[in-house]
Amino acid sequence: MLPGDFSRFDLILGMGRANVRDLKALAPQAARDRIHLYLDFAAGKAEDVPDPYYDGAEAFASIYRMIREASEALAKRLEASVSPTSGHASSTM
């Protein structure tokens, strides 16, 4: 993450609480409300995306499904926030 990204993006998502905590520590005060936990923001599940690295192929498949479902929910949420007159997403979600 580059320092300018905090002003460049309206939404910054971390896959885990540690990611979110680190991002908020780096972010200027004005940008901290744009940083969210991915699954909580996307799907209303206040949990981290687990790291499947040491758990084998089935864990990777399970995490993939989790992220895919959350991404679809996020896409619907973002699509709903697009203004029908401007075609631009709202920066206040």
C-alpha cells in the first residue's frame, strides 16, 4: 500500500484483523473510516479470511469459495450504491 492510496481509494479492505489494524496505523486519521475487514464489509461476517497455506488443497478450495461468495455479495452491494443518474459509485457506504 502506498501512502497516496489512502486518499486515492474510497474503500480499503483487509483480509484479517491484523491487516486492518496495520492499515489503520499507517493511514492518516481522515482515511481510517475507509478501512474495513473484508468479510465483515462484504458479507456481514466479522471474521478473518483464514490463511490456507498449511492446510492442504481442500482448505484452499474452501477459502476460495468463501472469498468468491463474499466477492459476489460485495459486487451487489457496490452495484446498489451506484447512482442511476451519474453512473458513479457513492463514496459514502
